[in-house]
Amino acid sequence: MASLFLSLTKLKCSAIKILFPEVPKIYKLIGPPGTGKTEYLLRQVERACDKYFPKDIGVVSHTVASVSEAKNRIKKKLNIEWKDIPNVRTIHSHCFNLLGIKKEDVMETAKNIREFNEDYPSHRLSIGLKNDDDLEPTEKNDQIFNQMQILRSRMVPPDQWPLECQHLGRAWLEYMEEEGKIDFNGMLEQCLDHELSPNIKVLMVDEAQDLPSLQIALIEQWGRKCDTILYAGDANQAIFRFAGSDPNNFINLKANKVIPLQQSYRLSPAVLQKSIEIIKQANIKELVDFKATDKYGEGQIVSVRDPDLSLPGSHMILCRCQFQVKRYIKALTKANTPFCNQYRKEDKTWNPLELDGAESIRMYLRFLRGEELNIYEIKQMIKNCVAKLCLRRGAKKKIEGLPLTEKKTYEFFGLLNMGFLGEFLDKRGDISDYFRVKVESKDLIYHLAENNPDQFFKTPRICVGTYHSVKGGCSRHVWIDPSITQKIKKAINIDPDAWDDEVRCAYVACSRAQETVGILPVKGYRNPFL
């Protein structure tokens, strides 16, 4: 165990060797907001298909959605299957594959953390640990754990950690060694320590400004065997310091060629000017001269009492922390106004139309529109229905036992013969009678199902969430709640890093807008940069 713990002190960021100095090998793409950074990278992925086999193309991205987009570009370009594109992954998926890990061996699961708590009760952690938009979790041991993981991601030697981090770190690593488990940082450390690399010839890295030192070191190691590396990012949008990222990592990247993108296709002149005013207040920044678009007119920065949702086009309502979003969700729900967060679909509170109950109603609405349903869709529909009002006795159990492999689809008489009641199929009652939705937003779901069912089949035009949750997204009109917590206010007064964090948060929030930035009233302390 001691050797595993001490091995962390030996991890160093390797220098990049330029194998072909006459040809640029390492490219650094700087993409300010709305300049098409990700699209540029995806075009390079397509170009790589002209020169390399698909297995030789490596892409590292932070989200499954970005990985899927890159794979789809290659699939379409070469007319191949996803299985033929093995090296387009998130960085942890790359490591998972290189190490040959089984899912049950990954430490960050509720089961493994629960068993760790039983063995080390003095270091007890909360079940369901996750990165959050707030500065830090509330439980003391969780705070220590997160700090320990951040220090590992920044490659700080364990003997330089605070004592409480050293104690928890020893217990955590000891447990993993004894039980044959590995955590997410451990995957990166082992691949770096044992020089494991995917067999690729070109490597492209999206959102590189969010890479902690450990990930940068690993990617640099992988790049030694490549013909070309392309880092795409924007240090001014590095807002994940609480997860270990550091804008200096991207700013200080050594590159043979730097490519600045200089035309924003998103920001109107007023929004661009406000965004630049904000980011100039950061101590650490990497400024690129880039132009606004005239597509949305001059644009406007306004102070408003409430979001003006009557304006045509898409809207965002953004807050600094998750708990602050609830205020706006409550108001939208009360007004029966549909909303979502298409950039954070896993948070069902922000996506009520993605809940199980809403999904059951969606299948029912599809049937009412005249569509035929397959077995999977029928099972989804009965998942939250009131059986005694929708089905004959015993029919629900019979349907649940049907195999999903059957490809047959069913219309009115098919469902009637399957055991559905005619009153249900003819919709002689209210949807709230037929389906149980046990969430705070159930009244909104029922209202839309009865009065505006088309909303179940399209993305709501109003997005709600935190600044962090919508990074990479954009909207015609953005309404920003500039409130910050007392903890954040204290931090920015004494810590230059915290100051820069809030500058970049304000910059990211403002630069989501195409036409309008509306500053809402403050509840508590104000972000001084908005």
C-alpha cells in the first residue's frame, strides 16, 4: 500500500519531443465564445479520415455527447460502424479500456463507498459523491475527500498534502489495494506510470482548458507516438477549478502553431463588448481579438425585474449555484411554462419532461396521435399508469413479461386485445387519472399533456440551470441571476484564484447570449463583475 501511495509523488509531466520540427506537430486552437471551436475540431476529425484508418484517430472529450458527435462524423465520412472507431472516447474511457477494468472494479459506486465506510468509519463519506457547481460539499469528510482528489489531479506530491488529506488518502488507497478496486484518478495514474497509450497516430483534445495537470501529463505521453496533436480550448472559459482544472495548463501549452479563431457567430456587438469588459478583470487570461456577428442586430445589456419570456427565440435563466435555480423552476412551474436543461439531461429536476412519469405520458400521447407502439414503448406507457383504470385485471403483469425482441407494433385494436380498457384508449378521462407522476412538477406535466401535448415532442425554448451546466451552449436571450453566496464573496476578497473563478463564471454566463443579456435582481450578495 505504501508503494502505491508514494508512487504518486513520482508522476511528472513529460516533455514533448518534436519528432518533425519542419512540420507543425502540436497545434493549439484558441476558440473564444461562439467562434466554432468544436466545429473546427470536428472538421479536422473528418480531414484525418482522408489520411488515417479510423482506429488511428484518437479523440478525447469530456462528455459522451461530444464523443458521439465525433464518432458520427467519422461514421458518416467512412460509412463504417461505431465499433470500428475504438479510440474516440472520454479520457477515463480510454484508461478503462487500456487497463482492462471491469465495471465492478471502479471505486466510485455507492456499493463500494458504503463498504469503504464500514471498514473505515472515521473516514466515512456520503453516498453518491459527485462534482457540483457549488464551491464544495457540506460534509467534513467529503470536503477532505474532494480536496484529496483535486490534489491528486493536480499532481501535488502526497507529502505536501494537508495532514487530514494524507490520512484519508492512505485509507482510501489502502482499501482499493486490498479489494482490487481503482478510482478515476487511479486509472489516469496507472496509465501514466506504466506508459500505457492507445495505438493512435493523430490525437485531438476538446475543451482542453478544463484538463487538470494529471490529464495533461497523460495526453502529452500519448502524443509522443502521434504524428499530430490538436488541443482546442479557451483559457478564459476554464471554470472547473473546483474539479482540479487550471487555466495556466492551457495557456502554457507548448505548441508548434497557435490558431486563434477570430469571428464569433454567436455574440452581437453589445454582448461581445460586455463579455470583454468582464474577462479583462481576470488576473490570468489569454485574450484573442475576435469580432462580433451582426446576425442578431446590435444586441443589448439590460437590468430587469423578471425575464422577459415574451421575446421571440430561445431563453436561458442562469444562476451561480444549483439551489438558486429552484426559485425560477418554481415560478415557471406555477405559470405552467415548460422548461428544460438540454445540456444537463441527467438532472431531472431541470428536465421534468424527461421523468419516468412524463415518458409514460409521452407514449400515451403518441398513441393518441395515431402512432402504433412497439413492446418497449407499451412497457414504458404502463410503467406509471393506474392499472385498474387502464387495463383489465392481470393484463399489466402479462405485458411486463413479454419479450422486448418482438418487433410487432400495435394500434387501437391490438392494444384492446392486449388488455387495455376502451375508456383509456378513447381517453374518456383526464390524464391525471390515468398516470401517477410523483414529483413537484407534476401539475406542469399534467397541464401540458392536456393543453399543449406538442411540448412533449420538442425541446422547450426555455433552459434553466447554472453557469457551469450550460457551458458550450447558447441562447438568443440570457437572463442572469448575479447572486453569489457569502462563502464565495469571502473567497474572492482574499483569494486571487477565487476572484478569477468568478470573473470567468460571469464571462461564461454573459457569452452564452446571442442578442440579450438581462441582469436580474440580486438575492443576497452580487457577483461584482455582473
